[in-house]
Amino acid sequence: KHRRRTSKKQFSILEKAFNENPKPNAATRRELAEKLKMTVRGVQVWFQNRRAKAK
């Protein structure tokens, strides 16, 4: 298992989604994951980390 860095493109999309809604529901996370070729878990963790950073 390797850690996957988010690409600049993935990051900008995630960042935009975060600004619109810092706590996305499961459906939104699934949508983002499909769009970004990431796992739903990966998206979830990204949002958790991003919320922690935003504090």
C-alpha cells in the first residue's frame, strides 16, 4: 500500500468542493471520488485532514 499524493488538478477540485461544503455527505464524497479517480475513503480522509488544517 502506497500513499497517493493528490495531483494539482485533484487538489484544486477538492479545495473548491471544500470551500462550498467542508462536510460533504456520502453521496458527494462518492461523486468526487469517481470524478477524481480516488477512493471514497481517500476523499473522506482528505476532507478530515483539510478540516483539521482549517482550524
